[in-house]
Amino acid sequence: MCCFLRIMLLGCLCWNSSLLFAAGPEPAKFNASRAKAITFLKNSQNEDGTWTFNEAAGISALVTSALIESGVPVTDPTVAKALTKLVSFCQEDGRICSARSQHSGYETAVGLMALQDANQSGKYTPQIKKAELFLRGLQFDEAKDIKPSDLEYGGAGYGPDGGRPDLSNTVFMIEALKAAGAKSDDPAIQKALTFVSRCQNLESEFNTSPAAAKVNDGGFYYNVSAGGASPAGKTKEEGLRSYGSMTYAGLKSMIYAGLTPKDPRVKAAINWIQKNYTVENNPGMGDNGLFYYYQLFAKALSTLDQEQVKDSQGNEHDWRKELADHLFKIQQENGSWVNSKSNRWFEGDPNLVTAYTLLALKNCEPAKPSTD
């Protein structure tokens, strides 16, 4: 082979090789965006180690996880101060929140995950174990005289003092239990799968609830119990509309519970995602809960190990690159993100929204070239 042909062949191989590792965002842009966000959060921390306000254990836990998962070491002064404050929120019964919290289930779940992120040395194992027991006690099951046939069965809500379960809190509980070491066959996770399946718009042997067949599009909504609820509204047939954030949450939870893409529930959820794929809004909810949607979108597709998403038109999407590039574009000059169009679910708070975004970006990290 002549020298010219060798050079041309080598060039083609190198070019094709680079394509193999092009998945995800451009590393330089990714690193710059993440660094700006970390600087913002370091500068916005309160003196007592919290963010936003001094009883916001949930926001502070999410920010702490976001920093650690973005590569900030636990010895960093900002993270160390946050962890000290988070431990001070730990109550005798295992909950991780202020004494006046009305959202102890959600706050304990994200608090447990933050402590687990920081638990390389086992320092926080006692608090994690107590928090795990508290979360298990929140589940609506036989211990609360709830039967498997009841629509509340397997779900979790905001706290132990009455109320009703919902998909968002149930998903946080599942993720926290997984972080604490629970496997897919753990009884609590399998019970939670019962509730998650009933929040899907899919009539099947796993879901015979009154709402199951009214929409039947494979997406998920907020709550099947207590008459059902979806902030996306109802259809004229009184069906509960599916929407983006809960559909990605439901899909992620099903994978955690051991289901595979062969399961009809997972297939139906993926089909809904293909029909409603977007990084521009929270499908069914527009700008409401947008950044909560982004972190669920990224975590679910990463958990599914889905490199590309094929939409209903047959177009393939490198979702990591598309989401990250969109987030780079809307990042504020000071490094934060904020939902400027909707304050619903506290998304007018840049600390919370920046934490959500960093957690989303964690699942969009650029592909690393193979060393083979």
C-alpha cells in the first residue's frame, strides 16, 4: 500500500474512532458550566451550612448531593459545613428534617441520599440506617392495615401523620432505599412497584384501577389513590392525563424494581417517551416543574442505559448532548439556573434549581474514550 493510501486510511480510522466517542456534550463546555454552577452554590450557602433558608433540609440535602456528585470532595469546606448541618437535622426516630417540617418523608429521603453520597468512610452509616427504617415505616402496607387490593398500597407520602401516598414521594423513597443498599427484590420496593404500576395509564393485570383504561397511553400521573390526581388535568372522559416528570419517574422506579424493557409496563412507558420526547418543556405541564423534569429525564434514561432515544418520527436523539446543550444555553451569568417562567414547586429558587440541574448533568457526562 502506498504511503498516501496509508495516511488516508489512518485519517479515516481516526475520524471514525472519534465519532464512536462523540456521545454526550462537548467536554470543555460541560466542565465550564459545571464549574460555574459549583461556584454559585458555594457562594450562596448560608453561614449555618444550609441553602435558601435555615430549615430547608430538603433543599440543602439536594444541593449537597449535587456538589458531591459533581466532584466536590467531602472535605471541601462548603460540603463539610453542609454535612455537619445535615447531621444536626437527624431526629431520634430517624427522620432528617427540622422539627416543624411538614415534608419529613421527602426530606428524609433526599437527606439519606446526601449522607450516602458522603459515606465513603462509613461515618454516616448510623444516621443512614435510622433514616432507612423511618422511610420503610412510611409505606402504606399491611402495617397500616392497608390491603394489596387498596389503591394506596405500596405508596409513600410526605410524612407519617396521615395523608395519602403519591408517586413523587414514592419514587424518592425507592431511590433512597436503593441508595441504602436495598435490592430490586426487597419487599418494600416490590410493594412500591404495585403503587407505581397503578399510577400508569395502562390497563393490565398489574393495574385494574378505575382510571387505568380511560387514557391508556403508557404515561404516568401523580396519584391513583383518594380519587386520583394529575396536575396535568383530566380528559373529557375523566381520565388522568400523563405528564413528563412522572412518566420518567415511573420508568426509573420500574427499572429499580427489576423490570426490563421486555415488560409491557416498561414498553408502554418507553413508547410514551418516544411520542413525547423533548428537552424544551415538561410534556403535559409546560414550564411547570421543568427542572424537576430534567433531573428525572436524565436519571431515568441513564438507569435504562439508553444511549439514544428514537422519537415517533424515527429520529435518533443523543439525549445527553441535547439536554446538556440546552442547559448550557439557559444558564445564568452567575452560574445558576432558575425557572424564570414558573415558580410552581419552588422552582423560582436558584439553589434548588441549580441542584436539580447539576444532578441532571451528572447523567450527561461526556463519554470517555476507550483505553483499548
